[in-house]
Amino acid sequence: MPNIKSAKKRVITSEARYEANKSAKSALRTSIKKAREDGADAATVKAAVVSVDKAAGKGLIHKNKAARIKSQLAKKANA
């Protein structure tokens, strides 16, 4: 357990960020899975691409991973 006041605050802050990031990543995974399903419409794919872009912008996922996911979604949508 940290003794310094700022270290105690960092523990609380990091736990809060962990929970927020966990929730956001879960929502991201869900939207990607829905877009990858057979018969997914263009609106679902577009929503998934938007959520991937937002996640990359916030640093939840790496920008290269975001590009890879978007490419895979586009390839499946156009197939």
C-alpha cells in the first residue's frame, strides 16, 4: 500500500481508468462482433468503424490495430 499521498491518489485514479477502459473495450469488441456476423448491414459496419476510430483516438487500441480491423471489416462487407 502506498504511503505518499500522491501515490494513494494514483492508485484510486488508475483503478477508475481501468474500469472505464474495460467497459469501453468490451463495447468495442461487441460492436466488432456484430459487424462481423453474416448478414450485417452497412449501418452496423459503419458504427463499428466509428467505434474503432474513437478507441484508437483515445489510446484504447493501437492505430495499426484499428487500421487492420477496419480493413478486415471493409473486406468482409464488400465480399
